[in-house]
Amino acid sequence: MAQRERPLSPFMQYRWQYTNTLSILHRITGVLLGVGFFVLVYWLGAAAGGAESYARAIGCLGSPLAQAALFGVLASFCYHLLNGVRHLFFDVGVGFERATARRSARIVSVAAVVLAIVAWIVLRHSLGGGA
């Protein structure tokens, strides 16, 4: 009896594209935003807990490793926001053409990086941390 060929998963049938990466990155940034939410809750809880607990939290969140993680959360937010707006246009049927989708993907990628850097500088300056 001849063996039947098994069907392939969709990811094995298609060539990897730039837009696939952006779609996966959108999901990853959503998870990172969930983690960032818990950091925000910790910070707000420390602020509500009094000066001593707030000072401990600021000491913890002020470390270079925590600052890098906070920048990652900010960059995740910027990307997720801009790519979410891009998907809203997709939902109403705008931007599905291949060239338009690729162009909007590049714009979102570059704009997210620029927005994250500008927002980080503005936040650091306004919170007294310098740029």
C-alpha cells in the first residue's frame, strides 16, 4: 500500500516575508507590555506605600539593567501602538496591496524606533534624569 503524503503546515509552504516578522513581533510586544504592566503596578504600589518603599523601588528601577528593560517596554509600546494603527487600516480594507503593506511595515518599524528614542529622552529629561 502506497503511503499518502502528509499535508504541510502553512508556515512550511510560504516563503518568509518581512510582514511575517512584523506580525510575530506584534505578538511578542504584546506579551512584553503585559510584563511591563506588572512593573507599573509595582511602581505605583511603592508610591502608595510611602516614601521608604518608593525610594526602594526607585533604587531598583534606576539600575542600568532595569533601565534597559524599561526602554524595551517603551519600545514595545511604541511598536505595538503604531502597528496596531496599521492593523486598524487593514481592518477597514486599506493597505492590503503588497507594495503598500511593505511600505507601511517599513514606516512602522522606523517610526517605532524614532518614537521610542524621542519618548525616552523626553521622559528622562522631564523626570530629572537627564538625557
